[in-house]
Amino acid sequence: MEKITRSKLVELLKALPKSNTFMSVMTTTEPKMRKTGNPWLSRGVKKTATVTGCLHFNYENNVNAQRAREDKSEDFVVQARTWGQRVGDTCLIEHKGNMYLEYRALRCLRSRYFSEGKRIAKSVLDAWLYKSGGSVKQDLRKDIVVRTPRIENIRRININKKKYEVVDN
């Protein structure tokens, strides 16, 4: 596994060909949690997830293809982005000075929760975690899921059969 800085990762992502590129990514984030009465708020809860996905996907085509599989009309039209600006013709989004990686999530391979350096079962946190509502606009049984983690939250990434460990600049 090759070590790569975050700035080098951004350069690598900018240089990728503009076609579907399969990848996997490991991120560490703070999960969104309810605040009222939550005993976990001050305990530094983190979520580590490893997800397979696709870069440079066509969202509108993907949604319409899924709509066809579900015997629905293929008339979905993508709406303008509500936050951030795409960086050129890349899979990167810039927002308020931060860079984000946009990808279509295909499968979550593993997700784990930690607090104060110790692993905790998701079931312990379930009462406090927000649940994803899915997309109402897609009108699908099986949503096309798009993720946009901050580059700072990426720990590892595999692209084109090359494995990278992402380190601070």
C-alpha cells in the first residue's frame, strides 16, 4: 500500500480519466446524532466505513436505468447542485474551502463505531443515530446512493487496483 498525502490524492483524482472508475474508500467521520439526552455526545463517537463505489458516474442515467428496472417511466431529470461547486470535469466538489470526493456508493463492505478508542456496537447507538430517509425525488425502491466525504475524512482508497493510505500533508 502506497502512502499518499491529501494534496497528492486531490491531484490524482483530478487526473483520472472521465469514465466510470470503480473504487473503494475507507472514511472516518462523526455520525449525525440526536443531542437531547444523548450520553454519547461528549465521548468522541466516530464511524469508520469501507464502501465500494464508482467515480465519474452519470447520476441521471443511473437513476433512469434503475427506474426502467423497476418498470417506471425514465423521465428523471437531475436538478442543480444545492451546495458546492464541481471542480472542472472531475469527481471533486469544492465547498467553503474544503474538497469533497463525489462517488456513487455501490456496497458498504464494513462500518464500525468507536468511542474513546474502543469499538462499540451500532445497536448501542441506534437510539441516537439519525436514519437516512433516502431520496423522494428518485421515486425508487432501490435508491441510487451518492456520497461526498471530505477529503480530510478519507483514510484509504483503492483506485484502478492501486491501494493508497492517505496521510496528512
